[in-house]
Amino acid sequence: MPNASVRPKHGGRRTRRRRREDPARNELVSSSLESAQQCLFSQDYGPAFVHYLLVLNLAPEFKDFARESFRFTLFKWAEELESVGRIQDLFSCYEQALELFPADEVILNSMGEHLFRMGFRDEAAGHFFKALKLKPDYPEARENFYRVANWLVERWHFLMLNDHGRNRKYQQAIQKAVRGGCTTVLDIGTGTGILGMCAKKAGAAEVYACELSKTMYELACEVVAANGMDGGIKILHMKSLEMEVPKDIPHRVSLVVTETVDAGLFGEGIIESLIHAWHHLLLPPQSGESAPRDPAATGRVIPAGATVFAMAVECLEIRRHNKLCVSEVGGLSMAAADQLRSPVSCNTEPDDSMEPYTTERLSRLPGGYTALTEPLTVLCIDFNCVQELEGLSSRPVQRVRLPVVREGELDALALWFQLHLDEESSLSTGPHEDTCWEQAIYPEHSSKGFKLKSGDELIVEVSCRDAYLRLCGVAVLRAGQEISLGPRPDPRGSGGGSVPNPEAELCSALASLQTRPDVCVLECSEMALLNNSDYHRSFAAALAKLTSRLKAKSPILEDPAGDMTKAPLPADPLYVLDVSEGFSLLSLMAASHGGVKAYSSVEKSRQQEALRRLARANGVPEGSLAFWLNHSEDEQGGLQRPSREKLWSAIFLDCVETCGLVRQKLMEKASLARCLLEHGGRVFPHKMTVLGLLVESDTLLLESAVQGRRATLDFNIAPFINQFTVPVHVFLDFSTLACRHLSKPTELFVLDLMDANANYNNRDVRVQTTLTGRITAVPFWYDIHLDEEIRVSTLAPNSHWKQAAVVLQRPLEVTGGEWVRLAVKLHNSSISIEVRREDG
């Protein structure tokens, strides 16, 4: 706590003019300051904050003296307000604080953190950015800004802007339309403004653009002004669905340009926005039956339409992120865990609790994939036909047949599309294209273990009931017989009959699990964790060693009946706490050892019930497993003793985020955990080694920042969008990254969670290059040491973790055999790396 009892120092030469003394005011300031200090020491932060506000408003000369105590009071009071849900009061307090200290980078950063937690990412970014402007070397604000930048300007923006082929095709289509008479243009979802600028450069008389994201809207305004077009393009900060004529634009336009499409084509709302545009913002379309009209008097859309393709794939990487693939985890049978599933599941009927698809770049999936069917067209859509757009959601479910050409397990349906910009030009998002696009992946849950055979036909239902394109494999046609993959009870053959089929019965039984009320949804990363057998096997071995050693030291209770056949019991159980983020089986693995009282930090009721069900199925004694948030007196479930008299035998910490970064506040948690251990107890893991190597990768450069002006059609965009460049690239699959290794793996840093004295904040590492090239990045990963002998790697092939990489702002040219130095720093669990020549 800051020293709140120090009085401001007075001295030095007095000014010639000074304010007339007001005894009543001075008395009020003095008493309020004393009250603020008393409230602060008694941890009564609300009244303390009010008293400080009164003092600083009445006596601004106290600001420098009271700044530190005022900050402390504000932050503590804000924590209390947030914990009880008084969010409006929280932000009111920050607004009052910023009226007093408008240039205080610490208060700005703290308010940004609250805004980010509440989901106000645009506003949070603004506060972090202001804090950095005030103090560019403020590490907390910089790390927060990098974190929010990943949300506000997603990495695909950089890839898209670096995709010269895509940008050039859009430019040509827009140029052709404008020079053909479409002289009034609306750019929906303008992003950086590049498509609107293409229209203006082509000669459009009027260009309008709209953007919902505040961050991207402000960015587009800067870009347009920097390119000298701010007088010719009007940008609106609003959804196109809210736009009206003449309120927002003076009249209807002859051309709408947009790329509000995702990997699943319709996921960003292009159907709804185009229906609205045709009814309210666009001139009427050219009628095919009547004589051609003046293009300036009719409306059209770029892109003009799309053709959608799909194929069935076998892919272990997709499977292990969506299905339970193992029968045993860390010695526990998973037979009772068939209700666990990922949140990505597609049925022809909308389900708000599930995502219909996820996205992947098939060409970069670890282990690759096998196409089980040939690609087949599943949908064609004309964006220039409003009747077709309006009728999409009411179309009957369509059944298409995908001929099977290779035998394999059906893991997912993959979808991509060809975007027709006009009659001559198109873009493909296919898996074999060199493009910025990913593909939409529809995991198949009901077909667990089902093998497709060459000659089969996979029957897929296609629908669009809620403006999402939905694909669902429902049956297989094999030797004239339809085998159901879903919960439908009556598989129909082509001859109208039904023949009992063991595979059909098995698949129907598995599919029926989807409708059970006790289905427990886990994140895809949590499913992959369950399927990581090596990780759980290593944890089980390390835990068995610890519990065996501690039990041997514990006092033994003798059986009062004198039964020598019973195993001796420790006088007290060993207390184990798992504070892993999300769903974890580690507590249950500990409870299964006997003589252990294990606590899980799982919060969701269905996940808790799933753990209880597994405990019963594995014979874990009732009462051996409990849930920490249900037990803890602290509403936040913070680390504390299991009881007044007891300490923990083991505490499991979740050290690495799935994205590949060290988990925030890890070292603070480890410090507290060490204080709560019994003698001989252990924090798991006890140490982490950060490993990395030097690489040359153009892919990482393209995904991290816009590279020059050529890709962006000579528009000046890079300096503005690159403000949102972050130095660390996350969710990286290093095994499939296109790169050249310029060195061998090297130890970069060690984090010791059991010995604080062994830790450091900075390290200088010498690395010898093995090849000549450009160092563009330093990918890194972790060896997690569970004890002195057992460790797991986050780079292992079956790891549920991804990797991360520090991308250099300026690539470094090196020759093979040259030595370079890496300045590695750790601040608040954030790793930064600078690379320089040894003689530099």
C-alpha cells in the first residue's frame, strides 16, 4: 500500500501572488484528507475514494502528493464494484478519476483492462493506445494493447492486404463496373477502405463506405485521408442495415462492393446486408427480360455470386479436437465419458448452443488430411437476385451425394467457395489455392469410428435456415442400401426396403447421444487435452511418485478391529488442488490414488457432473473429489489453505495457454502456491524451460504486417494497419509452418515455480546459425518438468498446445556459422526477444 500518511512538503520561495486563505475550505480539505487516509488504512475503499475526490477537487495542489494513494484507492474500489456487478458505478469512478488526471497512463491502462474484460474491446484499445502515447515504454499498456490488437484487427487483415492477386482482381472488377457506368458506390464493411479507394481511383463520382468496428472505422478515415481521398469518400461508423436514404446517403447507389464473407461464406451476414441493400440502398437490378438499361440507373453487387464446394475428409487433427478418441486417460476408464463433445456441431436445424462450423487451413493441418470424396458443388447463389437471397432461408433441405473415392474414417466435411466478382473474374478459397483464406470445417460427431469405403456415396444435407450454411452427413449409400449416420430410425434403401445392418445400428446409437440432456460441451482445445495420452500418462507417473513418498511419511492409523488384512491408512488424507483453466481430469486422477482429497477448479455444473460420473465409474470413493469454488470462502476461488489446520500436498498450475504463451500471472500464482504447501509438497509443474530456434519464414511476415505498398495496389495503408502489428504470433503449428531452420533448438529461458531464487527477468543467449539466410522470427515452445525426471513438451505431435513466435520488425541477414545474440526478457509472463549480431 502506498504511504498515505506523508504530508506534502512546502518550501522554496513563495510566489508574489497567492490565493486568499479560506479557513473553512482548508479545514474541510484537512479533515477529508485525514478521513481518506483512515478509510484507506481500514480498507474501506469506497468512502476513501469519495474523500480523495473532494480533496483533489477543492485543492488541486495536492494532486502530486496524493496521486499514488488515489490510484491505489481507485483500483481497490473498482475491484469491489466489479465483484458485485456495479459496472456503471465502476466506470463513473474512472471517469471522475480521469477528469482529475487526464494524462495518467496508469489510470488509463487500468480502465482499459476493465473495458476489455467487459467486452468493450474498441474502447479498451483506445485507452491502452492513449497510455502508450503518454509513456511509450510502459510495459503493461504495451502488452495490453498487443492483446487487444489481436481481437480488433484480426491477423487475416494482414494476409488479405498482402494478397496482391486478390486485391488486383477486386480492383479490376470495380474498375470495369465504374467505367461501365456504375458511378455511385457503397463499400459495405470497408475495413481499411481499400475497395472504396479502388472505386474512387477508377473514377466513381460518389463513394460511400460504412464500418461497424470503431477501430477499423477510425483506421479507414486515416487511410483515406493519407491517400488524398477524404474529400471524395464519405465513411460512416454504422452497420449497413441501419443506413437509410436520404438520411445517411443522399440517394440510392448503382454499385455495392463488399467482402463481408467468412470461410463458410454467409457467416458475416452478407445475405442479410445484401437483402437490405437491394430494398433500401441500391438502384433496381438490371432485368434480364427487358432491354438493357443505363448502368447508372440500375444496381449491381461485387461480388456477383458464389459457387460452394464440399468434400469429406479423414483428419486426425480434426478428430482429436472434436471427438473423444481414447478409452483411458491417466489410468481412468473413459467408458462413462461418451457425453463429452466439442461445441462445433452442425445439424440442418439451427442450434444456438452450437457453432455450425470451425475454420482451418487444410494445407497446414499437422498430419495432413485425406480427401475421401471428390469435391462436389453443393450450392450456387446469385447476389444480384434479391428473390434468390430472400428465398435462401426457406429453401427445403437439399440432399446431395458425394461419391467416395478413398477408404477412411469420416471426420469432417470441408467447405470452400469460388467468389464470382463478375462474369470474367473470380477468387477461390480452396485448400490447394495460394490464398489468404481458410476452409470451413463441419466435424462429424455421429459417425464416430465409421469407415467410408470406395464406391460408397455419402449423403449430405445442405440447408441455410438461419443465414448460416449448414452441412450435415446423414447417411451412406452402400451396395444400394442406405446406412443412417444420424438419429433417424428408418434408413431407406433405393429399393424401398430396410435391411438390418450392424454398422447402421451402431451409428444410430452413437448419434442418439446428441439428443441426451446430459451432453457436456467442452472447448475444442479441452477435447484435444483429453486426447493427449502422453501428457496424462506423465502426470499420473509424477503424481504417483509424490503421493507414495508423502504417504510413507504420514502417521498410520491402525484398524480398530485389528484386521491385519486391510491396507494401513494415513491418519489424514493428502490434499491436492487443481487450478487448471477449464475442464481437467488431474484432480480425478489424484483422487483415484486413495488417501487423497482432491479439489477441482471446474466451474460449470455439467462439467462437474461429468467428473462425478467418471469418478463413480472408476470406483473413486465418494468424498475424495470436491469442487474448490463450491468449497472456497473466496468467491473468486483464489488460492488458500484447504482448511485452517491443513496445507496442500500438491497444487497443479495451468502454465501455458493453448495459444502458446505463458499464462498470465503465472509467477504470482506460483509464489502464492509455494506458501500453501506442506513440507515436501510440490507445485506441478516445478519448472518450465523455454526453447526456441531461428527461422526464415515469409509466411510469418505476411501474417504479421503489411509488407510495403505493392500488395495494396500502391495505396498507402501499411503504416496505419501496422500500428496493430503484434510482435508475438500465436496459435502457430510449427510442424507445418513454411520456414527454413537457421539454427538448432536452443534453451532461451527457465521458469522455476518451486524456487523463486532461481528465476531472473533477462537473459542473453548466444546462438550459432547453421545456414545462411534472413532471421525473420524466433518460434518458441516449452518443456514442462513435472519433476526432476518426468517432463512433457508442448511441441510433441499429439500436444494440445500450439506454439508461438516472436516476429522481428527488421529481419536480420546472417551467414552459416555466424553467432548472434538473443536478448530474452520476461515481464508479467510475457516473453520478448531481440536479435542482434554478436559484434553489433
